Amino acid sequence: MKVSDKKFYWKELQSNECLCGDYKNPGKSFCYWCYGRLPKEMKNALYQQIGNGYEEALDDAVKYLGLNEVNASFSS
Ligand SMILES: [Zn+2]
């Protein structure tokens, strides 16, 4: 995954579509099911601010979940 644009993370966070394609609440990183599959430390890492570790936390979580359609869904 090669995403270096902060706007991607804002978009992903504010979207109502999880990277897996399911509905998620805007403001959450993932849907209920994806989030539930993450280890505790990855969940905690997602509470960091964008620009202060969130990007790395999201990237790690996406890799862990095996979600790879990131660029297709959110590139503009
Ligand atoms: Zn999901």
C-alpha cells in the first residue's frame, strides 16, 4: 500500500464505507466486524491523531485484515 496523502486518511475516516465494503460509522476507522478482528493494541493505536501515528496504525490494521483495495476505493 502506498498512500502518503493525509487526505486519504481523512476521507477514509469520514466515509460511511469500510475498506472491506461494509457500512461503518463515519468517524470510525473500520466497520464493527473489521474492528472486532483487530488485536487490542491495534485498536488502541487507531485512537492516535492523523499526523501523529494514525496513518501507521491504519496501515498496520489494513495489512492485518488483508484489505488491499485501498487505492481503488479512495484515490481521486
Ligand atoms: Zn470492514
